[in-house]
Amino acid sequence: MSYENDTYEVPWKSHRWDLAILEQENISFLGAPGRWVLYRPERLIVRSSALDDSRVREALSTAESDRCEDEAVAVAAALGLELLRVPEHKVVEAVRRINELARGAASLNHVAIAGPHYIGGDDDPENAVDPGDIPGSSEGAGEGVRVLVLDTGCAAESTSMLNISDSEEEVADANHDGLRDPAAGHGTHLCGIIARCAPGATIIPRRLLDTAVGAADDLAVARELLEYGMDAHVINCSFTLQALDGVPPVALQEALARLPRTTVVVAGAGNSGTSAPHWPAAFERVVSVGAVGQPPGSTNWVQADFTNFGSWVACCAPGVKVVSTFLKRPQEGYDTGFACWSGTSMATPMVAGTIAAMASRDPEITAAGDPLATRVSQAADAVRALPPVGAVGAFVAPPGP
């Protein structure tokens, strides 16, 4: 590792994640590596209200659009959207044309990716010893708060030490090649970080992202938000996407708008080392999280080299070499049930867990008679107001001993 120009550099050792993405036939790319827009080919999402415009209808006719006939249509309809099929070589042009007529009326069905990616590929997690602080020792911290983790699930061997509810188990080898999938263990790692910060919180892991790539499209994310987000106090989203022409992804925008006003959504800013907005983190109602680390021999926290940054990033937390729960894969060197991993993915659950803990025990937030959901929302506001670090917003400190 090296420290230079106020950045904490992590050696990115492999390209397994990027290679796994490239192998997917149902994902298309726009742009250069490191600045990719990923999307499902032949899919166009358009606001139903936009179809009242004859110019939009003409653009769709020119693009040879037709209705899709799969389960995602129902998700789109619940959001006031139409999911259309357009020949792959025409779908990008169609989205751009419709947004020229009515900005924000259409988008691709973008693909969100989890984990440390894009800067030289993913840094494979390293086997680690039990840190001894999972779950955390702050008795009652987060009690009553329901934290929904939309990710890859949680390993069965880790659920016994965590306050897990309705867990969906991780799949270590979805492509059956005998090796751990690049994303496998990601959700388990996040759950351990939340339990470190808020041992009393109820963690609800959902297997949204496939482990082979660690990806899910806009409509799949929207479906989970609609089906499971309504009962959660905090939702952890350690995945990001870039959208075509910087126009917010329509399906995510509509799904977030349907959540209760007090529901707190916490999302990773992404690991592309850029100021370009990444979603869902860049939505105003979302608490966006960048990553910081400590240079060797220093107690100062500085912006990590891989983290995205800018005015749209609300806060930051430690995201370099974070030790947490993990899969047990002795044949691959993962034999302790713990691993060390880096990325804004790891910083995000620290913020989610901190918000849960603050809501349950901060005397300025837990005013008598306040419903829990309101206290959680107030805690998120308090986190945003903390002193900043660099260009990654308010600093959320790791929990103490």
C-alpha cells in the first residue's frame, strides 16, 4: 500500500470481477472500461405518462418497439412505467431521443454491480482471523431497527452469531466451476459489519445479486424495494450503476419514491475513482457513502484512491481492509469464517449500522414518544451533519471498543 496526495492506495490484484461481467451474454456495455454503462440489451423503460406525447409514440414506432412479455413487466407497471423491447442496435438511440423530448422519461434497464470493481478489477478478499468484535459489545445498539441488506445473501455459518431474520443463504459457486464466485461472500461480509455497529438490529439479508457477477438490473432492484423495503427502517445497497447520459434510472427513481418517507436508504458511492454520479447513491433521498482509510503509521482518516467522490456523496466511513464475516472455503484458503475486503461496499453497512445504533440510544434522537421510524430518519440527518473528510462528505467513525 502507498500513501500519496491524500489518497490511500490499495493494490488491486486481479480482474476476476471484470472478466465475469464480460462473460455475460445478457449484459451490454457503453463506454470505455472504468466508465462503463451496463444494461440489459433490447430493453427500454419509459414513463407511461410520456406516451401521451405523440412525438414519443413516434420515436418508439421508429425504434420498432414492442411490449415485453416477462415478469418484469408487472414491476414496471406497478411503478407507472412501460417495459418495451427494442432491437439492440436501436435501444440507446431511442432512449436518447425520448429524453430529448421529455428529459427523464426513459432509460435503459441498467445493470448495477456490487463489490470492489472497475479500478483494475476486484481485490480478492483475504482470509482473516476472528476480529472479536462481531457482534459488537454495545448492548442494545440498534434494538428494534430492521436493516434490509439487498445483496448476495448471508452464509449459513455466519447467521448463528448475527441477529438475522428471514435469511437467504449465499451461493458460493453458482456457475459450478468449483471456485468461489467473485461476488460470493459479499453479503455475508456486509451483515457482519452491520452487526459490529448495531448488534441489536435485526438484519434481513435478501439474495438480490447473483454471485457469479454480483449484478442486478434496475427492475430487479425496484422489485425488491417494493416487496421488502416497505417494512424496513434502513436499506443497505452496496451496489452502483452509471446511467446513460447521466439521466437518473427511471425504475429506481420511482421505486424509491414509493418507500415510506422515514425509510433510510444507504448506498455505496462506487469504486471508479470518479466524480460522475452513480446510482442509487446519487439520489437526494439516499445517504451516499464514500470510503476512507488510514495511511500506514497514521491515525488520520483520508479519502481512499478508489472511492467515488463529489458533492453528491453525503458521507464516508472506513472501507479499506475491513475485516468481517465471510464464507468458509478451506480449499481456497478461506477457513476462518472471516475475511478482509476493501470498497465503498464495506463503508456502506458501517453507516447503515451506525444510523441504526444512533436511533436506539442517542438521547438527542430518542425523544420520548417518537416512533422508531422517525428516530431512524433523524439519525440519518445527524450522520449527514458530521464533520467532513475530503470530497467524500461527513465522516462516520468506526465503533469503539
